Amino acid sequence: MSDSKSLETLEIVELAGGEVVLRRTPEADGNLEPLICIYFSEETLAFLGEAKVEVSKEMIRAGIKLAGQMYQELEVEEIEIDNRILH
């Protein structure tokens, strides 16, 4: 990921079709394609009611946190591999 991409602002929004998405802000690069999209079944929507967006936000936060942890683990593995001494 380039430095400019890592500095972009992201937003969580509910689209007209009802899905909740994580996307770059329109000011970032004009590309509104979702990075993450969450759809709920009618049954789940009936259960969640007004909490749909809040539940979506927590799902996205949990996913980003896990992805960050996985990325850090990969960096550590790469450092360990780079630091091996071959004889």
C-alpha cells in the first residue's frame, strides 16, 4: 500500500439499497467502490432494527483489527526470515 493510500480517509455509510459499506471518502480519489460491504437478511434486519449500522460498524472494526494483527504477524515473520544467518 502506498503512503498516499494509507493516509486516505475512510467512511462507513448505509447505501440506498440497505447495505452498509466501508469506502474511501469522495474527496480521497472519487472512487466510491466499497472496500467492505455488509448485507443483512430480512430476518436479521427485523432482529437488529435501529442497531443495524452500529452492528455493521463493530463488524468492520473487528475485521480491520484482525487484519492489522495478521499484517503485523507477517511483518515479524519476514523480519525473522531476513535475520537468519546462512552458513
